Amino acid sequence: MEKVIQEMKQFSGRNTHLKALEGRVLAEKGDGYLFNREYDKALQFYDDAIKCGDFWVYYQQKGEALSYNSKKPEAVQCYERAIQLFPSYEVIHQQKLRASK
């Protein structure tokens, strides 16, 4: 998978679809680390995914990693950005509320 990502990078600057795909792959890797409770590693991948595109799910998942890593104020900021991008998704509002406590 790493090899595919590296090969894609040479084209992703010119092709927004490839850039979005690169971000999705990075976020999926972050999800794996989040699932395994390796929050610092997950955060690195979510940050890289965000560089590929401004998608709500990247901020939501980054917020989760921050929240589990006891970085609640930073998590709230991520949830706020996710809400700006997808205001009708109630789960993010609930996550933000939990992180605010």
C-alpha cells in the first residue's frame, strides 16, 4: 500500500480525485491505529489526510484520537470543524459534547 501511495503522489497534485483517494487511504491507516489505541500514530495519519482535503470525517476521527488521548480542547476544535463541514450529522455534535465535559 505504501508503494501505491508513493506512486500516486507524483500525479495527485494534478488530479484532485487521486488527492482525495490518498487522503482516504491515510485516514484508513489512522483508523487502524485508532482501533489499536495507538493515538499518536493515528493523529499523524489524520493530519496527513487533512493535508489532502478538507473532509469532515478526517476531523471527526482526529477528534476521537485526541479525545481518547486526553486532549479534549483540541478534540473540540476538530469536532467544530467537522460540524462546519457536515452540520446535520448528529454523532459529531454528541462527540463534541462529550469532549467538552
